[in-house]
Amino acid sequence: MRERLRRTAQDGGRRRIPAAPARPGLDSPAAVLALQRAAGNRAVAREVAMHDAGRGEPSGLPRLPELVDRLTSLSQSLTFRMEGGTLAYEKSASLDADEFDRQMMAMIDAKEPIPLRLTNRENRLPDEAGRFTEQISGDNWQQGYVDVDDLLASDDLALKLQLVHFLTERAVTKHYAKRMGIDEIDDPAHLTAAEFKRGHAKGNEAEAKVLQDFFGDPTIRLVRDVDAATFRVFRNSRGDEIREIEHEGTGAERGVQSDTVEVVTKDGAKHTPEEYKAI
């Protein structure tokens, strides 16, 4: 989603509880245990680790089974499941992996853990006055949060883009699992704005690859990345735009910030991604 990561990287990402209670086990043997695949598959380390938000904080764990099922439903060749507290997959021998699947396999097979602190729409971060009013828009790199309500409310392509973006940001950040949630800016282990900028750029590159593969168009490139409702725009050589749009929930969905993807052709006509593929 949009600028929530830049702000927290610059202001130190303060939160209402100390980092320590939320971090037990992030780099424990149990969290990085090498688990054996089913017969015929290689053994890999399960490194996308699902954690609760933290002591006394709104939790996203109750909706984790929904998220895992949703990942399977939108994958071309993978069946996802939880093994302990980490995400695992089975690759179909008869189906080819697409770019999303390839990136997800690479993240799960990573050498270092990529922790996700699962929270929900009720969690808040401090604003500039120190009041806890700031929503978590999809995820928060500094503190490691992932808002499961936001993810599940997003459309399929938007969910794919969100996942590869924030997983890539974390994967390319050195020793991320040990450093997330360190609030003191003077601490040498504190995550820096420069690191976020690099990770964010890599996340955008990961998104572009998914879009290029999804639409079968290698000319798709990022052209805009701003703090706005339409927060990220890609364009191809024909001048058609692929827009990521954030929506503020109302009524029963109040507090949910979902994403959708729409394509606007050069003539101004709007299409769903599936409609555009059929043109």
C-alpha cells in the first residue's frame, strides 16, 4: 500500500509497547527449523514466519487460515499450508509456476527468516503528537506488522502485489528479523530510512515483474509512486496504465484499507485486469 513505510522509517516507528515482548522466538531454532517436504520433494527451511502482533495488541492470527486458503486460491501452481508457525508450500508437478509463485517459493526458501507480525484493523501507531491514531495500511516495515484484514479485503492481483512488495522489502534488509521493532533511533541496529528506500525500490521491482508476467508484457514499467489514493502506477509501451488504488472502508468495513488494481487504456477506458487481458 502507500506511504506508511516511509513515515515510520523516518520518525523511528515508535509504538506503544517495548520491542522485546513482541519478538520472542523470531530467530529461535523453532522459527527457522528445516522441515522435510513430502516424499519426492526437497527439504527446505520454512522462513516466512507468522507471529502474533504482540502482547495486548489486536491480533490477526484468527484470520491466518483464511489468508493461507486465499494464497492457494490465487496461486497458479502452489498449495500453501502452515507448518508450525511458518508458511510452507507444495508445488504441483503438472502446473507451471508463474512469477508470483516463483517469488513466493524464493521467499519461503530464503536463508534468513522473514517475520510477519499479524494484526488487524484495530491496531494503531502513534501520530506526530504521540497519540495512537495512525492506521496500519497493509503493512509496516519498521515494526513488522501485517494487517490481515487489509490483505483479505483486497482483490487477487492487488494481494499478490502487496505480498511480493513487503516480503521483498524485508528479505533485502540485512538481519531484518533481529532488528525490526527497535525503536531507539540511536541504536546501531535501528532500521534506517536509507534501508527502507532501497527495500521499497526492490519491492516495486518485484511488483513490476509480477505484472509483466501476468499481462505477458515485458514493457510494463513503474511511472509513479506517491502518497495518494492511487498510490502506484505502471505503464506499458502502448501508453496503458495499471493503477493500484487504496480504498477506505466504511460501515462494517470501517478501518479496513483495501487495494484494487485497474487498467486505464490510453483512450481513458477503465478495465479490470482480467478484462484487459482479454482485449
